[in-house]
Amino acid sequence: MGVVHRKARRWTFALDYINEVTPLCDKESANYLEAIYQKLHCYMDIGDYSKCPPLIQEGKRFSALNERETYKVMFKSVESLLSLNVEGSIDYLENVALPYLEKEKEYSIVIDYSEILIAHYEKSKGHMARMLKRTMVLRDISNKIREGSYGE
């Protein structure tokens, strides 16, 4: 439900639900990591970035104990998204995170991150080629999802 509220831009409801459910989850479980990840994105969506670093660190700490590599990549990706001007952040997203997440069929995350990168590229000078490449990847994923042929 927290994800549904977040996607509907009802962040207070999303955060309330996530805060209710999180203590019930085993900290090494995918449910706990997903709750932390969604909470982190709620704060990013409302622009309360001061609450993000502790959540990123918590996510990274507990994702190291989880068998799924996906959560490790997701939390490192969010850290990179919040520091796009730091050397290596964009390269990590473009060359490691996004290809990995696409391979794992985490399409909504790939789309979300791509949109953030495109917005960053639009504001920055000298990123036209990267912006065009990311736009084409985003368009390809969107078209294939609409056609129902992605992942075949």
C-alpha cells in the first residue's frame, strides 16, 4: 500500500503506512529493504533530502545481509542519484546500475532513474549525447512494455 500511495503522490499516507509496517519486518528481508527504499523515495519526492542519507546507509547495511544483489544496486543508485555532480555517480548509474536493473526486469526503477538522469542532462551542459542515449533506452523500454513484448 505504501508504494500505491507514493505513486499516487499521497506521501503522508505512504509514509504512515511504511512506518507502520517496517517494524514488523525482519531487517534482512526483502520486505524491510523495500519499505526503506520506498520511504527513501517518499522523502526524495517531497524534497526532504536531509532524511535520505541515514536511510541510504541503513539500506546499504541491511542489503549487504540480503542475498539479492538488486537491493545493493538500488541503494547505491539512490546515493548516486543524490550526488549526480560527484565524479563517478553518473558513470555508475549508466554503466552498472541501469544495465543491471534492466537485466533484472526492474523496469519501473529503470524508467524512474532514467527520467531523473534526463532531467539532469537537460540542465547540464555537454551531456546531449548521454541525454539522447538515455531517452532512446527509455523510449524502447516504454514501447516494449506497452506492446507486452519486453523480456522475451
